[in-house]
Amino acid sequence: QPLPLWKRTIDIAGSTFWLVALSPVMLAAAVAVKLTSPGPILFKQRRSGWRARPFTCYKFRSMVADAEEKKHELIEHNDRTGPVFKMTDDPRITRVGKFLRKWSIDELPQLCNVLKGDMSLVGPRPPTLDEAEQYKLWHDRRLGVTPGITCIWQITARHDKCFERWVRLDIEYARRRSFWLDLEILLKTL
């Protein structure tokens, strides 16, 4: 489903407000990334958006510059089930990156994705293109809504290792999506 007007209005107002309000934090994060490890400040990655349309997702770089090339070496240490890669104590994460991730500061550049319309403040997290290629047919239902910075499973099952539980929660969100549900998820995320 395309974004309803109420949701796009909240996304534009919310992302604009937070980009301005958090600009000192974002500036400090950018300087910290640049001063503590070689490589770009931003990590740019192609992700699957609404209806699997690819877009470039922005984050502050929290890993070493060649982290994507090293991922195949670590795949056996994946902590999650299904087509998603998460690893406790990932050796590719920099010291500053650990701090940025702990406080979700690395995600703040995605407010630009929200402003552009590639993402929403609330919606299923966007998978990488290679993860989306491994989806079963029913997993694709989570791509039926615009992806978000935060989602229902991040506030209810963030440390759950089961990918299929995440998908079920994302599908539940897509079915129940409303102004009040988005507001509840945003408040619980804060």
C-alpha cells in the first residue's frame, strides 16, 4: 500500500524536526567516525523498499570500511535464523561504532531517507537486496508497506533470533497500520 496522507505528513514533519533537533548529535557522530577510523562517514547500502524497489539506505558507518567484503568470512557465526545476518560481538564494528549502535545514533541519517520518501518513521526494517532475494513467497508481504526506521518487532522482539517471528510481526503491522499504532511504536522506540 502506498503511504496514506496522514503517514507521509508525519514522516515529513517528524524527520524535518529530528534532523534539525539532532543536528549537533549527528555532527558529533560524523566527526567521531572520521577521526577514529579510515573510510567514509556514511555507510550507503542498497536495500529493498516498498514492493521490493531498491533504494540507497544511509547510516553512520559503524564498521571498518571493508566490512561488506569480510561478511562472507563470518556467515557461520550468524546469530539469527533465516535470510538475515546479525552477530553478537561482530569484530568488524569499530569502538565508536559500538557506541553509535548502542544508542541507535548510526540510524539517524535514515531521517534523510524518510524525508526523500524511501522510508517512513515506522515500518518494517528494509532488508538488503541479497536478503530479499532469499525470501519465501510469504516473506514478501513485509515489502507491501514502506520500510521504516523503527518497527513493531524492534519494540517487542528486538533480541528474538527468529526471522520468521519478525516477518509475522511486520505483516501484523501492515494489517493494523494506523495513526495510533504508529504513535505507540514511536513513543516506545524513544
